[in-house]
Amino acid sequence: MRVATWNVNSVRTRVGRIVDWLVREDVDVLGMQEIKCKPEQFPVDAFEAAGYQVEAHGLNQWNGVAFASRLPMEDVTRDFPGQPGFLKGHEGPDLPVEARAMGVTVDGVRLWSLYVPNGRELGDPHYTYKLDWLAELADRTTEWLDAEPETPLALMGDWNVAPLDRDVWDVRAFEGSTHVSEPERAAFREFEARGLQDVVRPIVPEGYTYWDYKQLRFPRNEGMRIDFVLGSQAFADVTVAATIHRDERKGDAPSDHVPVSVDLDLETSLDDDRPMIF
């Protein structure tokens, strides 16, 4: 099974690129972030024509997550329990929850597509929201692992954290900024403490997943590694390959992020369609 994550930065703008890549790279399941549309606005027809089912979670023209899969999706979950909300200028327990998390189960593998809050600036309420959001997700992760330790589980998406200095082109340029602050990095490490691991870095130790559109960041390779697949031990045990698809940042109207894919050594229902060899 080939599983991927991609912050597509508007699915309606880039539907042709996304579907073409899915087919070309033979991807079975794709978790998307920043779809920037409601489910009824999602370009489902193009995905279905290529053989993919779609589950989407979006509330407006901001944020939004989704899955496209050639295999049946079960236990579709929009938002994780206890997910914090946010509304600028407001505080309290009843803030609106943004469309930033969605879970599905595909052939026994539990996958979450996550769009972690950006944080904006140190000291901004959105930064506190980001840390609270990650802390709640870490607690849910512990519960999920305790309840089903044998189930392959992956939290994948745009984490908006560069956990290591080498995950940005020049850490000095980020001094006093989000994405590299110690509280954010500590929040990221907490998932490793809870039992998850980055299943891509051991296979692809170097490489960025995001380049800003401004200041010729991509031609200068001034990027960031902020898109990750964090898997449980059961998920890591079946991970056999991984790729950061850098070339998807090239060409016409690319997203500012590129896909990250992992190959799992699993038999799926699609294997039944393979020709018999005698």
C-alpha cells in the first residue's frame, strides 16, 4: 500500500496536478491538507474518474483536510476528541473548532490527515492555540495506542514545525520566529515520547517539503521540512520505502508544499486484481 500526505494549498486550484500525480505515482491513499473548500465544493468527479473515493472535511475557504483512496475508507472521523477551537479575540472552552484533523481506516491501517495551526508569531494567541492543539493530540495519541497497540497508526500532514536545525535552510534566519521555537519542538518530540516515530527520515534523511513562493525560495532551495508521517511501531514495522516528491514544487501553479509518500508491506484488496504468475 502506498500512502501519502500533501498540503495541496487549494484542491480546486490544483485538482489536475493532484489527480495526475496520484495516478502517475500509483498512490493508494492520499491525505490532503489546506483543501480550502467545503465538502460540497470538493472536485470529487475528477478523483472518482481516476478510481478514488473522497472524504472531505472543510468549513469555509480556509484550512480543510481530506482523503482520497482507491480502497474503502472506514471509521471516518472529523476532528479528534478534545480538539481545541480558535476565534481571534476570544477565549474560553466553546470556541469554534477548525477543520484541521480527519481520520480514516484503510485495510486495517488508521490514518490521520492533520493541518497543525501555524502559530503566526511568538506570543500571538494563535501560537498558544498551536501548542494546546498539539498537546491535546498527543493525549489522544496515547489513548489510541493504548487501546489498539497492534493497529498500524500514522499521523501525517503539515505539522508546521521544523524539529531539527537542518530542517530549515538557515536556522539563524528564523531566530525569534515560530516553527523552530523550543516549545514547538518539544511538542513535536512529545509524540515520539508517546510511541510514534518519523518513518520517513531514516530513509530520506535530508530534504525539504515546503518552499515559500516569495523571494525565489525554491530556486535557491531555501526550504523547510515541516510535512511528516509519524507512525506507531506497528506502522513503522511495515514501512519499506519513503519519498519526498520534490519535483512537484516545479511547473505551473504548484503548491508551496510537496507530497511525502511511504510504502507499506501489506496485502490489500487491490492485490487480488494482480495477474496470476505460474
